[in-house]
Amino acid sequence: SHPQVLQNKKFVVTAGGTEESIDPVRYISNRSSGKMGTDLANAASLLGADVILVTTRPAMMVMSEVKVETVKTTAQMQAAVAVHFDETDVVIMAAAPADFRVANPATQKIKKVAGQDDLNLQLIKNPDILAGLGKQKKHQFLTGFAAETENLHANALKKLTAKNADLIIANQVGRSTGGFNADENSGTMFFKDGTTIEIPLMSKQEMALRIIQEINERL
Ligand code: PMT
């Protein structure tokens, strides 16, 4: 068993891609399976933390001590995190919240119309949950991920400052190894104090434990 170094610490971890309705039967989402976030929630719980997992993918294996809150949209995820934020010590945004939602979701199933070969969806910007928390934060340790297909490190550093986070973990997506919906991942941790730590390719479970241990050392 693991040393209970995080006893009395409260964590909120988010997981999965959010789903934005187009109509009652269709939605826009992304390839995030919720594995990375769920593994992080489990790892924090293993080390003794009180953990709330706000997830769009509740079917994943979650330790029984973790409290699960299921959401669909980015707005719902933001609201769920906000309820707990004041009493939280550590927030980890491993979810992939949709950056845009459909401006006017249809209330009935959209039908094909004879002779009409295109359909336009207007999208509007969603709130940035992590950036909002960065503006509000007092004692909380804020962790985000940067999922990038190019210029990984530069973009991660930009997100660290722009979102006022304490840690950003850069992970490459869109390759055959790691990232979305894989069992393994790799990345670079960028801390606010300038420290960087490389995480080589390993299982998401092992990576989650590494991340939680590094956060614990900075609380
Ligand atoms: O779920 P898996 O299949 O296991 O895949 C894991 C993962 C690749 C999704 C995960 O490791 C990861 O990178 N999560 C972040 C995905 C993402 O939205 O990255 P981003 O670079 O677009 O966003 C930067 C940070 O801001 C992230 O912490 C994100 O959660 C947060 N964000 C983004 C948009 C938004 N509207 N609100 C946010 O808070």
C-alpha cells in the first residue's frame, strides 16, 4: 500500500471530452477517453487524498473512494468544478473541454431537406475553465495539460502564463503513441518556478502517479 501523504488534501480532477449538443441525437466532441483524468483521480486517492472526479466518461474504472460527478458540456463541467473550488487544494484539468458549442442547438432532430446539400452550424466560444480558475485562485494549486500537435513546449509555456496555472503538462496528441484514447502517454511538466521534468512514455497509470507525487512535493 502507498503512504497516505495526501491525507486531508482535497483534489478536483476533470476527465474526458465534453459533448456539445447539435440536436437531441447528435453532438460535437473530441477523442478524449477520460483515461488520463481517471488515472490521476485514482492515483491521488491511492495516496490518501479526498478526490472528486468530474467526468464525461463515468464508465471507466474508478476507485470506490473517489466521488464521481458526471457532466456532458463544458458549461456543466465549469459549474461542477466551481461548486468545490473554495475548499479544494489541487485542481487537475485533464479533461478536453470543447472550446466551442453550437450557438442554437435544435430542439428536434435535424432532417435532411431534398435539394439542400449543405448544412451550416454556427459555433460560439465556450468559457475557458482553467483560465477562469486562474483568475479566482487563492491557495489552490492549478494543473492543466497542453494537448498539442505542434510547437508543444512553446504552447505549453504560453498556457502556463495565460491561464495562471502552477503546472502545465505538455503532451503530444495526434501521433500513434500516447495522447488521446491511448493506454500510454508521455510529456513534459512545466512548473511556474521554471522547473521542468520529462516523463518518458509509460502507462497512464504510472504517469498519473508520477504527476501526483510531484504535485505533493510542492504543496
Ligand atoms: O482522455 P484521454 O483519452 O486519456 O487523453 C488524455 C488527454 C490527451 C486528453 C489529456 O492528457 C490532455 O491533454 N488533456 C487536456 C486536453 C485539452 O483540452 O488541452 P488544451 O491544450 O486544449 O487545453 C489546455 C488546458 O485548458 C487543459 O488543461 C484543458 O483541460 C483546459 N481547458 C481547455 C478548454 C476550455 N474551454 N477550458 C479548459 O479549462
